[in-house]
Amino acid sequence: MSTPAGPPDVGSDDDKLDRGVLKVAGVVVLGAIMSILDVTVVSVALPTFQSEFNATYATVAWTMTAYTLALAAVIPITGWAADRFGTKRLYLTSLVLFVLGSVLCSMAWDIGPLIGARILQGLGGGMLMPLGMTIMTRAAGPDRVGRVMAVLGIPMLLGPIGGPILGGWLIEAATWHWIFLINLPIGIFAFIAAFRVLPKDQPQPSETFDFVGMALLSPGLAAFLYGVSSIPEHGTVRAGEVLVPAIIGLALVVAFVFHALRKDHPLIDLHLFLNRHLTIAVVTMSLFIVAFMGAAILFPSYYLQVRDETTLMAGLLMAPQGLGAMITMPIAGRLTDKTGPGKLVLGGIVLIAAGMTTFTQLTADTSYPLLLGSLFVMGLGMGMTMMPIMTAALASLTHGEVARGSTLMNIVQQTGGSIGTAVMSVILTNQILNDQAATAYNGVVQGVVEADQVPPEVLTAGRSALAEAFGSTFTVAVVLVVLCLIPALFLPRTKQELRTDPRTDDGEAHGDGDASQAPPIVLH
């Protein structure tokens, strides 16, 4: 049975996503949720890994770093592989790799095998998100990209919020093994659903694989992100463990840029930047993701370190942000398709900055209703910002460019998120180290210093100083968020600006014709 996902649906009922597209969206969201949850769910298990494997924090932190680096290394090849093997085959393969890695993680007997299994997990998980964007964009067509991007935004919200809650609950109710084993039943269901629902692959002439580009970009991204991820551990960018890999990685990425500009079919098509809308969207997304993802690590840390909340409670206290985004995200998706993302993104950034301003005034006893209300306002802004920016990029691409475009945007997200996390961590660490009382209290929180070794008055002063350190760090985040307004001013503000000239679509060679036409969704 075939359910068209192209012009008939788009033209006849522009306000709705048809049943076939919604089924595809469900499959894609399921895979994306697993991939994104596994970034955050492991963060709450690090102390458990320390005691279980008798390892240092720096060692167990590699369970997160290895996963992130694997994601960064595999994302660049996704666009080419999707064109070569087909999105459905590659998506199913990614699910298998991810679930296999999850099972191996649960069977780890030492920290080394656990880190190795996390790399395998990352290789599968890294392809799920860009593939999901490609599949959904092609299924819905350019007129409905805003709405499908809103759907894909759900796992991006559930990851940071649900990860700590789920991880904390599983560790308390069962054992650490279940933070990985839970992916087995979900992964099996996702595989069956993807096999039945996703459109059949349509073989097309494939381009020659860019081995030189692969040898430059994937190791370059991994090395650069490794150096950036090492900044919080060393507290400075001047450490050799930070500078050496970061410089080597950056040099490889720059070499890739020169290589890609001279090659006809590079691993990542940098000629996409000739598309004005995509270029503006990439600049806006880069600034936004650095600011927002950097700030995202501060919220639960404040609840854990200053307010002495449990991991589970810290996750629950983040829920208003997700609730706010869930309200505005579907509305923003619909309006983006009708009016363009420009006005929505500007409004969203203003809301995020307004909500985050509350956190610049943090004290040790700031009212919870005030903090929760501010997070809700930020969530409203979040729902109007991230996915409309993504829409501005992908809706302006032809059918043949979508796979490469979604890959490019995912590289931007992964790199920006790592940079933002590292920058905010270093700023917070330096703020703490500049205050002796805050340093003493933080030592107690981290378990490095016994509480009875610190005078009560120092603990009280240190708690307040630690809260102020968080407030100062949030001030930097607010400034970065406000700076996002500059490129956001140039985002398209009309529907017409989001369309491309169909004459430039290479789909005509394959019988696609108009760039706005997507292949039909085939339900098996």
C-alpha cells in the first residue's frame, strides 16, 4: 500500500501531516530518543562506574567522551552513505549497531570494555539523527519541513530532561546495567517499525567515496572535540592535552575545507554555503547551540551542588523547560511553514534571554517557583528557536541536497554543543577557584573534603559564593544568547524565501522533476 507524501498531500491539505508521514515521524523519533537519551543518561552513572570499576573520575568520564567522539567521527559519512546505500538500509544498520553496543555495554566487566562498547554505540547513534532528518524532510516535502522538524525536536527536549530522571531511577531501582539494557526492547521495536514503515530505498547512481575527505574530516573533528572536551578537566585551554589535539584537529578540518572546495563530490559539500538561507541558519545555529547547550549543563549542576537535590529531583526540576517547549514547538512548526522562521526565532531568543536572566541573580535560596517559571519561559522560547532554525536550512535545499545538508547541520550541533559545554564548565570552575569559600564548599559537595573539616560559617559562606559563581556564568550565557539576535535578523521571514528554484534540482535526472516533490512513502 502506498501513501503519497508528495504534492497531492501538500497541495490538498497544507495544514496537516498525512498518516504516512506521521508513521515515519514516529519511527524516526523513536531512534532519535535512544541516541540522545544515551548521551545524558550515562552522566548520572559516572559515580557508580567509579565505585564499580575502582576507577578515577577522569577515566570513567571517557564513557561519555568516547560516545561523543564516535558520534562526531561517523556523522560526516552519513550523507554519502545515505546516497550510496539508501536511507532505510543505513537506518536499520545504525539501529543494529546502537543496540549491539548497548548490550555489550551492559556486559562490560571493566571500564576498558565499557568504553569500547560505547564507541560502537556512538557509531550507530551518530547516524540516527542526520538520517532521521533526511528521511522526514524527504517524506514531508519542503512545504511541511517546519512541522516535521517540530516533531523531531521532541527527542532533543526529552534527552536533557528525561536522561537524568531515567538514569537515576534505573540505578536506584535496579542496577547500572539497565541504563543500557533498556535500549534492547526499544531498539527491537524500532527496527521492526522502521522495516515496515520507512519508504523503500530507490537505488541511484552513487558518487565515488571521498576517502581523502574522510581521512581529514572525521579524525579532525574527533581530535578537535577531544581537545575541547578536555578543557574542563585541566581548567585551561593552555594545557598540552587540550592544545595538541585541538590544533591537530583544527588543522585537519582546515585541510578538508581546501580539499572539499576543489573536489567535485566531497564528503561534505561546502558549496551548500552558496545557499544564503543555509549559511545564515548555520551561523545562527552555531551561536545558539554554544550558548544554550553550554547553559544546559549549569541548571542541574546548580540544583545538585548548591541546593543539595538528588539526581532524580534535579531532573524533575528541569521538566518545566520541556513543558514550555512542547507547547510552542508544534505551533512554531506550523507557523514556520506559513510565514518563515525569522520572526519566530527572534521571539524565541528574546524569551530564552528573559528566562535565563533570572539565573544570573542566583542565590543559595532563590525561590523555586521563580526558577521553575523562568525555565518554563525558556522552554517556550526553545520551542520557537532550534527547529525553526533547522527548517530555515533544510527547507531551502533541493531533494538531492537534503542528506548532505542534514549531515552538515548535525556536525554544527555536535561541535557547538561540545564547545559550549567546555566553555561554560571552565568559566564556572574559574569562578569557583577565585573564591576560597566556594572552593571549600565545592570540595565538600564533590566528596573531596569531609564536611566536619570545614567550619560551619565557611560552609554557609561557601554555599552562597558557589551560587554567585553559577550566576556569573549564566551572565556569559545570556550575552551569547543575545548575540544570536544578530544573525537571526537575516533569517527568511516569508514562505517564498524558503523555496528553491526547481530547475536547480538534480532530481530531474532521476525523474523527480520539481524540487518540492518528495518520493512516496511506501507502507509494507
